[in-house]
Amino acid sequence: MHVLTLTNSADAPFMNQQMAELERRGVSFTTVSVSGDVDATTARGPTDYLRTVPKVISESSNGYDLIHAHYGLMAPMALAQFGTPVVLSLWGSDVHGPVKPVSSLCAPLCEEVVVMSEEMREELGRDARVIPDGVDLEQFQPGSQERARERVGWDDAGDAYQVLFPYPPEREVKNYPRARRIVTAADNLLDRPVELRTVHGVDHDTVPDYMNAADALLLTSHSEGSPNSVKEAMACNLPVVAVDVGDVRERLARVEPSWVATSDEELITGLMDVLERGERSNGREAAKEVSIERTTERILEVYERVAGETTEQVRETPRID
């Protein structure tokens, strides 16, 4: 099976992990990404998207079985061509934020729509397949906190609790000011100091070290789909304290210790509780439900249904370029 991937974030780890796992199952990919620079404070403009459309139309004529558009703003250019079926994956902010009208308009025109949580499906207001991004359980594993702190340079932290906030503070949707407020309150109430560690822009291969070095992960986002940081923390048995967004409550339903909160008071209480208990969680067992292998199998089922063929048939049919 040959798939044309459209994305505005070609370096997204969760997307690339999914594609790598699909390649191991016989799927091949060509990727077209939106040109232009982007960072935590700068988004691509309409011109960047418009000048990508001709590339998509030209590339889509090369005999692909389907087009997989990642993120709502990629849907219009996927639908600008005719004849190749489209799978649209929505990531969260394209359902909860200003991009929602584009996603809502394009979703009915796609053969399949994939969302990360039941909350996203309800917000979108139409039928969609709920498939959260998977976590690589081989990459994210529990490890020694002492050795992890040495690897990430936190070995001079003394007896201070280390709370991980794995996002750029500039990303408004992640609500760093609230995280700062919660940690400051816990720091004032506990006998041991509490430090908030913002980690972003590091190689994804090093993220497990930060998960194992921390005492808790704190999620304060305004909105989410199925936050990868929560699932990665679960895989490392790192306790999570989070607001009730996306599928967080579902993911943490059987994870102990963990907290899902709806107010600052509950976040502070939850954070203090997991820090004082000083225990790792049982999150890894729950994370098996969203392993990269399981979620990839579900994406492959979508591909096969849309393309109208099985993986076995595809493997027996060589591509002619």
C-alpha cells in the first residue's frame, strides 16, 4: 500500500513513529509538508499553505492508494485533488481552536476521519474513528531515577521534588502560568522544595530520561486530544497530575497514584499527594492499551478499508514507479 502523507509538522514524533510501524507492516509513504519556519510562537501563514497546494496536486497523481492528511488545515489541499481517497487525522487544537471551522467543513468530504478521543468526536459533531496516538513501550520504560538525573543534569537538585512540564512555556494552550502557580503553591506548603522543570526542544530519544528523572508530570492545558506526554509518563510509571482534558480521565482511570483535577485546589492537593507519597505509578500496565503496536493495527484497518485492499495483497503487488 502506498500512502501520500500531508503534514504541517514533518518532525512530529508521534506521527513518525506511527509511520515507521506501518512501514514494518508493508505500507510505504511519501511525505509532503508545508514549507516555512515554525516554532512555539510563530505559526505558518496562509501563503505557506497556498503554495503547498500545487505540490500536493502534482504529487497526488502518482498512483497512491490513499492520502493521509494530518491536521485540519491539511484537509483542503488533500481534497483539492480528485480520485484518491482521503483519511484525515485531527490532532486536538484543530477541533478545539480557531481551525475548527476548517476541520468541520472538510471532515464530511473525507472517506475516514480519525480523532484522538471521544471528547474530540463529540466536539467535532460527526462520526469519526477514535484512535489515540500510540506510545512506544520499548523506548519509554521505567528506569533508575538517580541515573536518569545524572543523564539530564538534575543530579544537583538535592532533596527538591522535580515536577516535569514537557512543553514550551510560550505555547498558550499548554497554560504554563497555571503550572507555575500550582507548583509555587505546593512549594509553599510542603517541607521539601518543589521545582518546575520545563523541558522542550530536546531529542525525543532523551525524553524517557526526563520522565524517569522527575517525581511527577503536571498537565495544565486548556485543551488536548490525547496528550502523548501523559501516555509516555504512564509507560515510565511516572505519576501524573492533570486537568480533565481530552482522554486524560480515561487513560488515568486505573493508574495509581495519579490525579485528574478540575480546579487549582484539586491540582495542588493532587500534586502534593503524589510528591509526598514518593511512589512510582502502575501506569505502564494501563499504557499497554495504547501501545504503538495496538494503535497502528487500528490505523492499518482504516487504510485497508479506505483503499479496498489487504496488506497481504499489497505485499504481493510491487509498486511500479
